[in-house]
Amino acid sequence: MGKPSCWRTIFTSLLMLAATTVAAPAQTFTSLVSFDGADGVNPMYAPLAQGRDRNFYGTTRGAGGNTGTVFKVTAEGKLTTLAFLAAQPYSGLVLATNGSFYGATALGGAHDWGTIFKINPITRELTTVYSFCAQTNCSDGAFPIFGLVQASNRKFYGTTPNAPAVGNPGTIFEITPAGKFTTLHTFNETDAGPSGPLIQASNGNLYGTAGGPYGTVFEITPTGKFKTLHIFKGADGAAPSMGLLQASDGNFYGTTQQGGANNSCPFGCGTVFRMKPKGALKTIYNFCSQANCTDGSDPISGLVQASDGNFYGVSGGGAHNRGTVFKITAAGKLTGCIPMPRNPRLTCPFSSNSFVTRFTVDAGIAMAMPRASPEVFRPTTCPCAFTSALPEKPI
């Protein structure tokens, strides 16, 4: 199954949660902002973060002659470009305890291998906090694409992926708000580098996923003690992506893009898994378990847990072979597979619990899809989770 490569639209969607399977009714959306190029394009990999002023902040990957922006948008749709970036961001912003937003650019900086920056949302002052490849042989890593998490100790943690161009297999790092940088762990050829962002769990440690032949799940303490908790073997999943979610039951949940019990896809159709804090992992769902893969396949996204206790996510495949939105219980019962006209890619929550972002992509059907500029939407009602606002047939 081909993998989507062109991201087109960011949606914010809401669904009145019901106890029965959802039949994909149309929902009402209001377009807040249409980016016109001068104020940014392709807010692709970046979820929005809510600021102290209750406005939303994000990044785009281009604007005029620049290669990125930081923007603010109000709930009413007033867009303000706060800063132009000299390199493209591949992740969103984190609101720090000091009131500034922190983010990363994949390239740029003093050595042209990426930066960590901060921006004051009031004064709009943009500061480069750190430039990667500052150390000998780029031992500090390069090309930061997965964003940051601020831990309870107020320090930031993040990862850099496998970067053969600079001879670095990937890192986990710590950086203070003032820019003091520490490499906590360097991956090896077996680990093959991080494959998603970090989360801080209730025990204070950080968890994430990495590559390797089939992928791994790891734990690292804020002081740098690293432990591989699970090594995927293919039958239990392969290629975990977009990190983990710690649910209300204390366990970790995530998806693998490939592997699993069903081989209707070239490398396996993907899984949903549950992992206990010490590493015992169980596959709770194998995609493509339904006839004609109407339940979806190849989930390249993570999961979000809603107030009903269930998990929601998106996948490829489905009734039209262009993606689904699904609901799954902690026991592994999957329902509510809403077929999509474009393959959804990624889900991640806003800072506000009332909103969820959903990213969709043009899944290789460019001639059938309009070339409208990316937009930011808001729902007209606010219960919380997912819905399909798109028609079930290609436009």
C-alpha cells in the first residue's frame, strides 16, 4: 500500500459521542483561516498549542521568501504572524512554564542542522536557544523533527532521528529553558534512532519508540538511564510511529504502521497495542481483520483517549481505501470506522481538552482532489473526539 506524501489540510473536528457505531453524519464546520502563502503554507506536522491568553499558536512550513512562520489565531479566526523562521519546522510549539513557546526547526541555525528556538508571544522576540551539530562529529544530533516535551523539572526533552549524512544514529537530549544542552543517550544501529516524540509518564520517566528491524519501545530517566522495554518482532507489530499515550489505567497504548497477524498489506497491516509500564506488551487489535479491510490498515498516527475512556485514531485503507477514523476500547473492540475520501495521517490533542486536531493528506489522488490552500477549522459545538466532515466520495 502506498504511503501518502503530500499534506494538504488541518482539521479540528468534534463528534457527539454515542454508545452505538457512528454512521458518519455530516457535521458543521467553520473555516477560521485560509493561508494565502504570504502568511504561511502547509501547517503540516504541527498541532496547535493553546496559550495563556486562550489563543492558539502554531507553525507553518513556508511564507513568501521565508521557510516557516510562527502564528497566533484567535477562536474567532483572527490570524497574526508572530515571526518568520529561517528554516522549516516539522513539529509544533510547547508552551513553557515561563510563558514563552519553544519549538524546533529541522535545518538552519549556526551549523545548518536544526535549531531549538523560543518566542515570546507578547513581544514576538524570537531567540535561537540551541543550534545542532555544535559538538564534534555532530554528537549532539541533527535534524530535530519530533518536537519537545517540557517535563515536571521544567527542562525540555526531545529526540533527533538517525542522520547518516552527519554520521549520527539518533539521540535523546535534555535542554534547559536557557539553552544548556545535554545528550542523554545516543542510539546504535540496532536501535536505529527514534521514530516519534517523547512523553513523560506519571512515574516521571520518559517513553518513546525507535526504529530497528521492526521497532522498539524504550524508557529513559531524566538523568539518562536508558532501557529498551520491548522489541517488536513483526508478528506483534512493526514500525511504531508517533509515540505513545499513557492512558487513565496507567498503561501505554500505541500503534504500529506495519506487522501484525494480517498480511493483506505488503509488510503487514498494522496493530494497536497495550504495554504495561515494565514492558509487557499485548497486541489488542490487528488491522485488516474485517472483510476487504473496511476496518483500515497502516495506522501512521498515534491515539488519543477521550472522556468516554475509549481511544480514537485514524488509519489508511478502509471501505474506499482512503482511510478511516476509528474507536477502540482498552479491551481491543474496534468500532465506528468512518470511511474517508483522503488518507488521514496523524492525530494529536490541543492543549485544551475540548479540541482535537486531525491531519489529512492527499493520498496519491491529486487529480481528484482540489488544490485549496490549507485551512484551520473550528467546530460549532464542543463535546470532543472525531468526526468525518468530508464526503465519502472523492470531490
